[in-house]
Amino acid sequence: MKLPGNKTKLVCTIGPASDAPEMIEQMIEAGMNVARLNFSHGDFTHHGEVIARIRAAAEKTGQRVAIMADLPGPKMRIGRLAEEPVMLRRGERFTLTARPGVGDGSRVSISMPGLPGLVHRGETLFLNDGLIELRVEEVAGDDIHCTVVVGGELRSRKGLNIPGIDLGTSAFTEHDRECMRFALEHGVDAVSQSFVNRAADIEDVRRAAAELGFDPFIIAKIERASVREHLEEILVAADGIMIARGDLGVELPIEQIAVVQKEITALANLHARPVITATQMLESMTRSRRPTRAEATDV
């Protein structure tokens, strides 16, 4: 994938609020360089339709727009809620269960059946990019009974994080392989691999793409604090990196995020690798037409 001439790029996630053809055209005209498709959500049929819309809009506007498929990786998520959002309040009990089923205000299923065997009383769990904090009170069979420490709104399919835990899984899953096959066969330019641990994860992605007859631009998503030990080898193996501050921010104290972001960016510059800074970028603009001064300074 050849990047356009100027150094700073805008990577925009195309979701339900922005996947109409007219909206995609407006985003391109406003400066979108890369359209990101999140394969953690939606189905292949819909993703195929959106890819076609992006290509048509790029041709109509006469602009070059790359498409990036963001592969889910082994991210843990909660299941579906019967009604949403559910409000979790401090001090309430809430149960995470490995048993399938539709959740409610007192319990919800999780995507990893083996998780109850990996957590213990007193450990901290986070939901929704760390916005909701739970403390494990008891593990009973398939159920993890928790107390809400920091409450908030919870919706279906939100992420579940446990800082420092080793799930013993490869970053490149069989589901990722199927997602990548679909994306590449539909002309996507780049793939980003979630929860990369070391260079071998990127090599798995590159090997699988080569077996399909493709050579995509591969981006390693930095989402775990432990990755810092292997960052240099990852930068050598990958074509670019993404600092995913949502999941990374759950594993690191908030005061360390800016420092770690600068360290990763500096090392990536030494290796001539493009860096994507993601999560809560200009977050206030979901409610306001202007960013805060702090957000503008961050950019």
C-alpha cells in the first residue's frame, strides 16, 4: 500500500452512523485518507457492501483512499443484553458467566468459556475500555460474581479486560484468518492485527496472507503493557503500528499513557514505521462541533 504524499493521515472508522454513500463521500472530501472497518462487529455481507461504497465514493471524488480491515484478535467481550444500555451502579453485584444466554442488569455471558478458571477473588476486571470496574468476589463453576467498583452504562458486545493476565492464546485466531480472507478477496489494502504479543504474531498474519496470494500492509496493534519488551522485533516484522489506547490504557496507569505513547512513536520513527494513535481521539467532537483545547494540543 502506497501512502499519499503528506505525512499526517486521517484514519476514520466506518460504522452504522457513517456507512451511507453520501456520508462516506463527505468524509473523503473532508480529508479521510484511510477507512477502517472493524471486523469485531457486523457481518461479511455488510462489510462487502461498505467496501464497495468506499471504492465508489473514492472514484467519484477523485481521491485516493485506503481501506483497512481491523481483525478482532483474541479480545474478550461480553455477550448480548436483552435491553440496553444497562446501568451498573457502585456497590451492586454483577455476574459474568461462561454459560451462553442473553444478559440483563444482573448478569451477562462472556466470550471466553475458560475465564472462570483463570481469575481469583480480589482481582479487578474492566468493561468498556476501562470505564466500568468490577472486583471479583467469588468464582463458582461457570460464574464470576463481582461487585461494581466504578459504575457506568453497559451495552452489548463491549470489551472485557483483565490487566496482566496471560490467556495463553495466539494473537492471530482462526476467525481472524477468515476475516482476513474475506477482506483481501474484496480488495482491502491493509489489515491490523489486534493484541499482538511478539513478532511471530505478525509473521503468522503475513504467512497466511501469502498463502492466499496477497501481500497486504500489516499493522500491529499495541494493546498490552507486556508488548514493550518485544516492541523492537514487532516493529521490524510489521509495516506499521497502532497505539490502541483503549485496551492499553486499561493495563497501564493513566498517567503513563502519554509517556509510553511517545516512547513507542519515537522507536517507530527510528524504524521508519508509520504510527496510528487511536481511541478517544477528539472524543468531545461526538457532542460538540469544536474539540477541546487539550484535544487540539494532543493532535
